[in-house]
Amino acid sequence: MDRLPTELIDRIVYDVESFSDYNGSHICSLRELDNWPASHNISRQAQRALAVLRLVDKAFCRSASRALFRYITIRRDLGPTFLPWFEALASSEYALYVRCITFELRPMSRERLRYVQLPEEVANRLPSLLPKFENLKSIHIWPFGGDRQEKTITMVAPILNSIANLPLHNLTELGLMVGGTPYLHDLFGELNHDTPVTQLAQRIQNLHVIGDLNNMTGLNVLLKSTPNLCSLTIEGSWLTTKRLVHRKITFGQTTPPLRFLDLAEIKISSNHLLALLEECKGSLRFLSLKAIELTAGSWMHILSQINKNLNLYMFLLTYDEPEEKEEEHWDLKEKLGLFHWLDEFKITWCVHGDIQRQVSANRLVAGLGPLSNAMMDEYLSRPSLKSAMLEKDYQLLMSRSWDFEKHQNQW
């Protein structure tokens, strides 16, 4: 049998790697097209399929290995086989394929001493192992959640210190836990303004934080230490309970050239959300708001301000409403002066459609690819907000400032 062309093999492997149960494939393709920071998750089905493809022949093995070893996760239990496995990978030809290493820290032993020994063992071996991953660009360090999170989060500091002392010049992406412990302030505070860790932070362009956002001190200290951020992802938690952002998120005196902002699984007021968007509105081009619940204010005000003030190339939105607010959004005719033929629409859908129409126009001007057919069908056919409201109500809404809802709970 004739050998398949390399381009076709790589395409087959790419399609297998991209397989996901998530049905928003058009969104994934847009993220890639726009050079959005890559997702580090490959589905288990894709991993199994890639492992099978490696057995076909040498060409498939080479291509599938690049995909399979691109993102390495040191999973959960730091058991006795962890270090030998990691050492073997670092010494193999596959080390050159690794772009991202994720540490999921969870000691096997419940003995108090082992909580300390295991991260120290890892940290002590990293200086000799990590430099072998010559193409490493991203490191994520996630402590295990739950009732032992405070203990496991103490593991982060020694590992991060060890990483910061290495000549990993390609490392530009970092993922960290934000918790109630003061370790971020200890590492990035003003007293530590010229340490290997803070020097590493200045090189970071893509930052991903997860955790308890009730304590914002650590997050804001970290953001002040990363002046060259191009992308920022803030997730409330892996847990089902959303985390409340009750203080303003701020970048400090100098706002970084942030182009990508991804917020997920958090509770936040419209005022705090818009304050964050206002800080980076000059450079922001890609915005994703996933499973956001408002504690005060309205989506109408948020979306109208986004439509007026941001020059976006991509906008994704899924939001959660408390049950008591759902009914008022459906009562469109009486509350917002809608025409009778819009009874089936939520008013926020109209302004969301306006945003996507503007996004589509911005993409054409910037020379980017168009929105997918699925997104075009879903959003661009919606009636405009202006046609859905009385003129005086529409003009009043458009005249409002960013901070209009600072002291209000509704628009």
C-alpha cells in the first residue's frame, strides 16, 4: 500500500486530537483561527485514538506523538512512580514535543510530613528535568481542591521558585491557584520586587488563575506583577459553587496590552465587570464570559456598554440568572416597550445580536476570517435592539456611562 502524504496524516491526527463531546466546534475553530491561547485539554476519547494511531506506522507514530505529548499532566497522586516516569519522559525524544506541563498536586499519604516532603522532592528534581523540555511554553500548577486545599496550595511556592530559577526562556504562560493563603502576596509582593519569581512574572503573556475569589489580594498582586499580559483567564472554581468577586479586579498603575479576556464560573456585579473591561478596552479584542451570574446590575447595561465601547473580534457569552429574575426578562412588552412580534425574544438577545454584527464587521476590517455559519445563523438574524425598543428608551440606554449601575441593582 502506498504511503499517505504527510499533510494528510497530520490532518487526520489533527481531527482526532480535536475530537470532543462539546458541540461548539465552530467556536473552537474560531479560537484557533484567531490565535486565542490554546486549550490544554484533550478528551479521553482523543487520547485513546491517538495512542492507537501511533501503532499504525512510523509516520503516524511521529505525528500522533506530537499531539499526544504536547500537553502533559502530572495527575493528582504524587505516588512513588511519578519521578521515574517524569525522568524517563524528560530523557526521551518525546520531550521535544512537550509544550505545556500541568501539575495537579495531591499527596497520596495523609501523614502530615508527606505533605511537605513530596513537593520538595518534585521541586528538587525540576532543575535537572525541565531544561530538557526545550520547547516548553506553559506551566500550570493546580493544588487539589476540597478540604485539604489549604495544605496542598503550600506546595505551589517551592515548585514555582524552582521553575523561576531555570533558563526557560520560552516559558510565557502560567496557571496558578488563587486562594485564601498568602503565598501569592509572599511571592509577588512589593518586598519581592526583584526576585527570580517576579522576573518570571514579567515574561508571562498568558495567565490562567482558578480558585477562591473572595480574597482578591493575591490576584491583584499577581496582576500587578505581570505587565506584559496578552491574555487573562479567571475561573471561579472547579467546584459547582461559583466564587464571588466582591472587590474590583485591578492591574495596577500600568494596564497590560490585554487582547484576550476569559471569565468563567464567577458571581460578579455589573459595576466590577465593567470596571475591568474599561481598564483594558483599548487593546481588548477577544472576550469570553461563561456561566457568569450577576450579583447586582443588569446584563442589558453590560451588553449595551460592550456594544458601544469595545472593538471586539470575538465575543462569547453564557450567563446565569437567579430564578427570581427570569420572569422579568420575559415580560418584554410591558417593561421595555417591545413590538408584539418580539414576544419570543429575550431583550438581551437583541443587543447580543448587535454585538455579533459589530464583531463580524470588525473582523472583515481586520482581515480575519468570518464568523462561522452556525454563529451567523444564531445571532446575526436577530432584530436590532434599536428596532425592539421605543426610541426614547433606546436613547436613554445609549446615554448611560460605564459606571451608571455603580450604586444600583437594576437598569
